[in-house]
Amino acid sequence: MFNSKFGSVPKFYVRAPGRVNIIGEHIDYCGYSVLPMAVEQDMLIAVEPVKTHTLQLANTNPLYPDFSTDTANIQIDKTKPLWHNYFLCGFKGIKEHFGLSNLPGMNCLVDGNIPPSSGLSSSSALVCCAGLVTLTVLGMNLSKVTKFECC
């Protein structure tokens, strides 16, 4: 499917599992402790870095439309929970952490089997994957704690 969308093959893949909080659902956002556990369901992104400054996102699920934007002008529409906004949050978090203005572009195909709105953190998995994708394309790394803070 990647080849049919982008006319090429992915250079690498990033995966993040869904999670369930055994204790403390949604209180981690306020600084309280939780006891999360990874689940088998996951989010997977196939990635090809490109020489342009265009971020192209596609999803294997036809319910989620393709999206494209310039890496220098990341706008997140907070009024609508559009799937690509979650990717943009992870991308922008890394971009802002390093104070970068114009990142390289990339073609990304997203696939996942975490049921949306199920309490298994599909959106968090997508944000985490996006952060990892961005770090990998940039050839950079961060500590686990800093990754968490960025994404």
C-alpha cells in the first residue's frame, strides 16, 4: 500500500503499543501516578524521509483521509479531533524541543489495530509514534522522560 500511495518503499518502521491504565485513568495529565500496562494492539508507521519539506500522511483505514502540509507551517486544529492532528502533535513537540524551523519532509503510512475511543490510548500511541518518526528522520534521540514531555 505504501508503494501505491507514494511510489516508493518505506525506509523504516516505528511501532507503539496501546496501553491500559490498571490504576489511575487520565490522572497522569495532572502529575499523579498511574499504573499503565502495554497491550498487544498497536500503531505502526511506515516512513520514507524525502528531500522536500512536505509531510504527507496516509492511513490504511479509508475512514481517515490523506493529509499533507509543509513542515515549517504546522497548524493543529484543536476544534476537531482529526486523526492527523495527533501525528502533528508528536511532530511539533520534537520540532519545538530542538527549536527547529524547517524539518525535512517525509511520507508516512499509518496502520493500527487499537480500537479508537476504547480506552486503549490509540491517540497516545499515534502521538508517540510521530515523535519517534521525527527523531529518527532527524537522526536524534532523547531520554525516555524527555520524549514523554515532548509528546
